[in-house]
Amino acid sequence: MEISTLILARAQFVLSLNMHVLFAALAMALGWILCVFRFRAWQTPDSGWTTAYRFWVRIFALSFFLALATALPVLVEFGTLWPALIERTGNVAGPLLAFGLTTFFVTKSLFMGVVLFGQRRVSAQVHFFAVLMVALGLTFTFFWAVVLHTWAQAPVGAALIDGRYQVYEWNEVIWTPFVLWRSLGFVAGAFLLAALLLLCVTAWQSLRRPLDEGERLSFRTGVLIGACAVLLYWAAFDGNARMVARYQPAVAAAQVGHWQSAATADWVWLGSPNLQTGSTEVVWGSALSAQRWLGRNINAGLVGLDLASEVLPPVPLLFWLLRAALLAGALASLLIVLTLLIGLRKGFDPLRQPKWLSRAQVWGAGLGTLTWLLSWNLSDLGRSPYLVWGSLLQQDAVVAAAPSTLAWVLAGAVATYAVMLVGFIQMLWHAARYGVVPVRKPGMRP
């Protein structure tokens, strides 16, 4: 069976986008965690906060440059895989991408050198200011990407004139109906990912050797940030689901698996959406109502997939993505809550907690990665089969290239990203194994 050009283009773009948002989210969250470490080290110079900062700034730097490296293929693929997308949305996407890139490169050019190499060359106040500016710069870069992402799902503030979007109100383009909830969800997911990474590294170290003060402080910071991120994550998850129900009722119906409008909607935990019969075969359901996450018509009746246009969203994919994201988020939350409760009883020291919990925390980084990626894809793939919701189908914008060509490019992308991931994990493992190597101060003898 020959795989179509459209499927290969989708796979390549989704792969590149997932790799970029993973490292971009981790870099942004670690940037703010470094602000905490650097501020506390400034206030108490001889404490373990300096050690914690010096360890995690290396992981941050690696994430930062991998985010930059993975952004380049995404920018290229906008034009090579979807040439009609740039032609039609250039007046909107161009300025937003320019804002994001300018913020990123200004941050990199002015402050990254001070953050990475200037700790012993500038005062503590100046160094903390540089760390803060990097965190702010990454956050604003992330925000412009979220604006473009949400505008593609709710294209407001611009009108389609002669086949191209013309902006008539930038405030509407920037402040789309989705942008606040999506921003909160992405930030919460990023901090949950970073918190679980902190717990993973310190738990792995505690299983092999005694921890120093900086490592114990990293563990406590991870627990605190993780607890806050869990609360924000679920609030944002519910808020995003309600926004989808309001502005994309067909997508909401696909996620829930609701076919018949105006009918009651019980929650289905396990099932199999059937496109031929227009129903969901229930394997495991419950009496919980799913109407909170479903759209309503003008008569306040629930909107099902039977009222969707002839262009249906990918129903089985969205149905399973929602349940997988709920399960991964629940497991990540359970791990954070257990760590918090045991920490309140025994102290926030990995050496005092049960071994089984430490081993679970070691796998927590993978769980955090899975939670983040599932949440991202649930929101991003919700606009399929459109590139711009309601106006530009993927099949109408895909490049006219031979499937064999895209297959070779996809294979090369898979190999490249696999090398990146393996390299990141190996460097993280090496740093966790050896910790922070003492640095000789200027003027000291070897």
C-alpha cells in the first residue's frame, strides 16, 4: 500500500513540531526555575542554591539550544510542506513569527552569554537580572507561538480577501478566544514537565549516593513547583475543553465521542468510535455526564457529530488522545501528590522517602514528557483536517511532491531527532552522575 503525500507531510510536520515544543517548553520552565535558584543564591551566597543553579543551568543551556535547533526545521516546513499556507496567511503569520524570532534572538544575543559564562565576572545583581531577562524573553517567544497556534484554530481579526487573509484588527488576532486558556495550559504543562525532571534527577542520585545541599534544594523546588503546576494544569485542561466546546463543537463531540445531538451524553472511558455506523461502541462507561465539555446549539441542546459539516475531524484520534491525556495527567498528578504527602510527613529529602517512590520518580520525567506531548497534540490536532480552521484544508495546501521523496526526508528527520534525544538523555545522565564539578576561582592555584 502506497502512503500518500498528505500523510507523510502530516507525519513530518507533527514530528518536528512535537520535538520543538518539548524542548521549548522545558527551556522556558527551567529559565524561571533558574531565576529562583539565582535569586536565593544572591541572598545567601554560601548555601546550596549556587550549586543547584550551576547544575541546572547546564541542562537549561542544552534545552535552549535544542529548542533553537528544532525550530529551524519547523520554520522551513511551513513553506516546503504547506506552500499555500504561507501564501494565504502570510499577513498574519509573518509578523507573529517575526515577533517571536526577534524576542528569541535578542534574548540569546544580549543575555545568554552572561547567564552561561558571567556568574564570576559580574555582580550577583547583574547576573540575576540577566537570568530574569532570559526567562522573560523565552516566555514572550512562547507567547507569540501560542498566539499563532490559537489564531489558526479561531481565525478572528482578519478577513479572507482574494484568497489571502488581511488583518483588520491586531488586538483580535492576538487575543483570540483560546489564547488565555491555551497559554495557561502550556505554561502549566511546561512547569509540570520541568518539576518531574527535577524529581527524576534527584531521586536517581539519591538511589546511588548521599545528596549534597544543592540537590536536596532542587528536590524541594521540584515538589513545590509540581504541586502548583498540577493545580494550574487541571484548571487549564477544563478551561480549554470548554473553549473547544464553545467555538469548535464538532471537535468537542469527537473528543467525547458524542454523535447524536440533543441526546444525553454519558462519559465513555473506553470505547470505539465507528464512522460507518455513526456511533461509539462502549466498552466501559459511567454515569458521569460529559455535557460540560460539549457544545450547545441555540436551543441549548447538546451538539453531536451528526450536525458537523461533511469535513469531520479525526474522531478516533481525538477520542483516544483525550483519554490518554487524562490518564497521563492523572498519573503525573498522583506522583506529585504522593511525593508531597510523604514529604510533609518525613521531610522533603529523597533519602527519607520509600525506595519505591524514588524509583517511580525516576520514571517521572518520561511521564511528564508524555503528559506534555499528549496535551499539546490534543490541542494542535484538534484543527485537523484544517490548517486554518474552517478555511484552509491540509489537502488543499500540501506540497506537490512524490511520496518517496517525503518518505526519505521523514526517515532522515526521525534519525536526526533520535540522535538529539539520545544525546540529551546521555548528557543529563552524565551531569546527574557526576554532579557539579568545583570551579577554580580566578587567581587560585591549581
